[in-house]
Amino acid sequence: MKIALIPGDGIGPDIIEEAVKVINAVGEKKQISFEFITYLAGGAAIDQTGIPLPEATLEGCKKSDAVLLGAVGGPQWDTLPGHLRPERGLLGLRKGMELFANLRPALLFPQLKAASTLKEEVIGDGIDIMVVRELTGGIYFGDRGRNEEGTRSAYDMETYSEPEIDRITRIGFEIAKKRKKKLTSIDKANILETSRLWREVAERVAKEYPEVELHHMYVDNCAMQLIRNPHQFDVMVTSNMFGDILSDEASMLTGSLGMLPSASLGSGKLGMYEPIHGSAPDIAGQDIANPIAAILSAAMMFRYSFEMEAEAVMIEEAVARVLEAGYRTKDIMEKDMKLVGTKEMGSLIAEEIKKM
Ligand code: NAD
Ligand code: IPM
Ligand code: MN
């Protein structure tokens, strides 16, 4: 298995190191060998090559079996023009590999009930929502620009084609079919034309999935419903920007942004696995970042790119056991628990795998 590593910026390198520890523990246990190749993207690439996505990175990633990415970005690159910013490197990777479907599972580990910002009665018997975010279209990739003459103005265009909506809603239905058979499509169809087309296409695709219940919801209502009654959601499918925002919100239901992994998938086996959080410059290099989102992203890599479900479950179970034993990074720390750093959390999870 050839794994491309893109540590990136800020806490990216801190958490990727721990994910690699855990992948190697699985390798040792199951006698699988991995070849890791590290590539530059984001701010780290700008500093060394002048651009956020060197050609060698994209080419190398395309030739790998999977890509594991930390995070990109940071204040030192915030004043660069848009096309040279670190974040553009990440968008280039997603687009370049045609990874149009981003799965963001908001799953509350029962051990973290107290870390969730929701009241116990709202959490009930747990939270388990799969956010399916469109990743290579919409306002992220539309025309944008400025008019500098006279009164200055700027614009960002949102466009969605029927095939783009078709393939992402289909993924939503496929996933819902294997879960509780409820799909909520999130849009702003009361205002946006892209959303009205989105609804039409979702309704058409729904005819092929009679066993799945399709609901539509406006994004503003959804932001509220997520914290009012998260149990009404099973699978959510939505556009690039709405999915970005709603998944950060959903992460807090699970205790911390540092808990939420993601898989970015296309039509083949190749996928990119990335925590949903950013480079957290405020805590970079201090051994306090939570590496679990990155580690759970590695579990998703085993599940989706390698089709090794047992190994994915092994990692998820190891995380659950370490939480059960009371170990917590700062972001999920509660009274009477044992505070550990990034490295120790990674080591504990790797050790747990070796014990299995
Ligand atoms: P952020 O996700 O980096 O951080 C938001 C808050 O959450 C911060 O207080 C941070 O300390 C905390 N946090 C994030 N991850 C954590 C973890 N694993 N453990 C503990 N705490 C964690 O978002 P931001 O501050 O808005 O953005 C910082 C930079 O990251 C920006 O340059 C942004 O563009 C970039 N960014 C990158 C990605 C990505 O690479 N996928 C995602 C989001 C933001
Ligand atoms: C994410 C991030 C990225 C996004 C940025 C850094 C381009 O916020 O992965 O959620 O908006 O997709
Ligand atoms: Mn985001």
C-alpha cells in the first residue's frame, strides 16, 4: 500500500505523525507493509517552492493508493493573493483527483457524552449523523473576482450542473440505504436557483431509491435543528459551502472539532483522508492538539480505499478503549480524567491496537 502523506501546516505535522504511528501499529499486527511518501502542499509548499500545490504533489498523490492530509493554512500566508494561498492547494488536490464526495461522520463516542456541548437529554442514546458534502463544485470553484473601478465590488459565483448534483445525491442515497434509510437534503431553495435545481435532481434520483425517505430542509433551519434535535438526522447531503459550515457545527455535538474525520472520494478507490479541522495555528507545535480526527481519518482510509473493514474497526475500537480508560486531550478534558498530549494520545491508541 502506497500512502501519500501531506502533513501541511500548523498542527498538521503534529497529528499526521500520530496517525502514522497508528497505521504502523495496524501494519505490525496484520503484517501489512506500507510505503509512505511525504509531499508538500499549502503554506509549507509556498515557503519551499513558491506555490501551494507543486505538480509533483498532485502527480504523486494520483499514483498512490490513498492520501492522508493534516491541514493547511495560517496567518503568515493570509495576505497572499487568492490563487497563491495555502487553501488553494487543498482545493487543487480535491479537484485534481476528482474527489467530489466528502463524507464527514459526526459520531459521538459514548465516553464523550460530557464533552458534547449538548444537554444530556438532547443527546439521548447518542449521535450518529453522516454529512455528505459536495466537494469539487459550487461557490468554491465558481468564477470570482473584483471590480476595482469606482465603488469597489467583488463576486463569487455558485454553479451546479445536473450531473454534479446527480452523483453526490446518489452517494447520499447509497449511504442512507445502508443506514437508517433517511436522507435529508439541505439547501436554500427559497432563494438560490442552484438549490432549486438541486431539489429537482434529488427528487428524480429518489425514484431509484424507494426504500430511502427523502426530506428537504433549508440550511438556516438545519443549523438550528442540529442542536435542537440531532436525532432527526441520519444522512445529510448538501453543497460544498453548506457542508463545510454544518460539519463544523456537527463536530461540537461529538465533543470537539478535533474528533471529526473525513474521507474525500471520487469514482475509484483513490481517496484523500483529512480531519475536518484546520491547522489551528493557536496550538501548533505545543503537543496539545487532538490527533483523534486524523487517526479516525486513517480508519476511513482502511475502510474506503483499502476495503479493509476489520482494520478500520480496529482503529475505531482502539480509540474507544483509550477514551474508556479516561485519557483525554485538552479539548475534550473533563473532571477526573487523565490529561495527555498529542503524542501520548497517539501512542496510547497504537499500543491498544498492538494488544488486540
Ligand atoms: P481551525 O479548525 O484550525 O481551528 C478552530 C479552533 O479549533 C481553534 O481554536 C483550534 O485551536 C481548535 N482546533 C482545531 N483542531 C483542533 C484539534 N485537532 N485539537 C484541538 N483543538 C483544535 O480553524 P481556523 O482557526 O478557522 O483556521 C485556521 C487555519 O486553518 C486557516 O488558515 C484556515 O484556512 C485553515 N483551515 C484548513 C483546513 C484544512 O486544511 N482542511 C480546514 C479548516 C481551516
Ligand atoms: C475544510 C476547510 C477547507 C474547506 C478550506 C481550508 C479550503 O475548511 O476542509 O473544511 O473549506 O473545504
Ligand atoms: Mn471547514
